[in-house]
Amino acid sequence: MNFSEYLSPLGRQKTKFIIIFLILGGLFWQIITLIPAKEKITLYFSVKPTVSEEIPENLSLDPIESSMKVAEGIAGWAKNPAFRNEILQQADVYIPHFKRKITAKKQNRINVFWTIKLNENESNFSDKIKNALIQTIEKYFNEWNTNHAFPFAITTPTTASELQTFPLSWRIAAVMITSLLLTIFILYIHEALTKKIAFPSEVKKIFPDSPTLVIPEKVGKHDSQLLEQFLSTFEKPILISTFSVGEKAFPVSSLEDSINGESVSILLVQLGQTTITELENIKAIIGEEVGIIVFEK
């Protein structure tokens, strides 16, 4: 089955495709506009040893290496529930799921970056949160530093805030791609669940040895001469339609006529309308000695 055949369900269901795509696009646009903006707070400082000489003899660590380990320890405070609770107590605010919104990491050996992301309705607390974070870090650091044999210091923390939103181009692209993929999935899964014939190859699986004419146009807009030429290759052909439009457009016969007569049955099949079950039942009744005309649209 070639690539163009895979696209045939979309080609014959253009109207349905456009309607579903527009409905889903409008729905997803409404959903994406409800996603609130986030305020990203970044706090930065460096860790450094307070002495460069007279290092105690019992300490063998290099000052820079020691600073790196201290920076790692400070970054780990973000995972401490007591540390996070103290920030909220200092700020005198309540932020649900705060542990998911605060992170810290060591960067370039001695630098520490703290990040807090607040929802749009929580951004009013950003100044309180920034001050509380600085105060809590300084408190924990001073308590840790008091009894440490090799004292350290942190530089004055600097903070920055930015409002994070999805760019308009990203939102449009996300809506269009999601709507397109879901529309294609809906159209394909509908035909699969209703056991409709979606591809000419499915007809060939049921009637592998039957001569088959595939017509790319709709019934009524098809090449009548081509159809007549195909019918002329059979002796006493009679048409049997498997879809309602075919019954109205062609002089069709019943299955009984096919069984009782000496004519050759020509099955009219329309992709997306004729079911697999119907073709299998016809095969069980009249056998495989048939001709098939498949309308793709």
C-alpha cells in the first residue's frame, strides 16, 4: 500500500475533516488560553572561603573544592520540607504544591541558582517570597557556618523576575498540530471501528484474484467510458451495489439474481461506505468469481 493510498480516507472526507478540525481547533484554543502565565524568580549567589591562609592542619580539602561541596549542600536545601515551610512562614503566605515550584542547583562549581515559579494568581507574593528565601538561606547558612572549622561566606544574593508565557506563534502551532493529528485519528479510528473499507487493498484481501477497477472520482463524476470498457470484459455482467448511492446511480440487481442466473456479478464498492462484513458475506454467498469496481470518493 503506497503513501497516497494511506491518505485516501482524508481525501474523501474533506468536509468532515474541516468540520472536526475547526471544532477541535476552537476547543484547544479555549483550553490553551486558560493556561495561566508563570512568574519565574531567580536568585543567584556564590560560595567562597573566608580565609585563604592559616587553613587548619587537619583540613586537607582545597578551598575551591570545599566551596563546591558547600554549594552542593546549599542547593540540597530545596528538598528539605522544613526549609520550604520556613520560607512560607517567613513570607506569611500559602502556596500549594510549593515543593514543585522551588528548585536549586549548583553551577560552575561555586555558584548556586535558586528558581521559584509562581502561577499568575500567586505573583502578588513574589516580593515576599524573594525576601523570605534570602532570609531563610542566610539563617541556615549562618547556623551551619557557626561550628564549621573552615568558615565560608556567600556573596550578596541577586534576584531577577520574568513573566513566562507561551509565545502566540507557539500557541497557534500547538493548536493546529494537535487538532490536525486528533482529527486524522478520529477519521481513521471511526472507519476502523465501524469496519468500513478504507483502502482498495482491503478489497483485494477478500477477493485476491478478482479483476478490480479503481475509480478515483465520485459516483456521477466518474469516467463512464472507462467503466463501460471494464464491464465489456465480462460476459453478461450484472451490477450489485454495496452502498446506497450506487443503488440510485446504476441499474443494479439483487444477490438472488446473481445466484440463480448465469451472469457475472460486478460489485460496486465505495471506500468509507462499504463494510468488510458485507463483502465477506457476499463472497460466502456467490464465491470469488466476481468483478469489482471501487470508488475512492
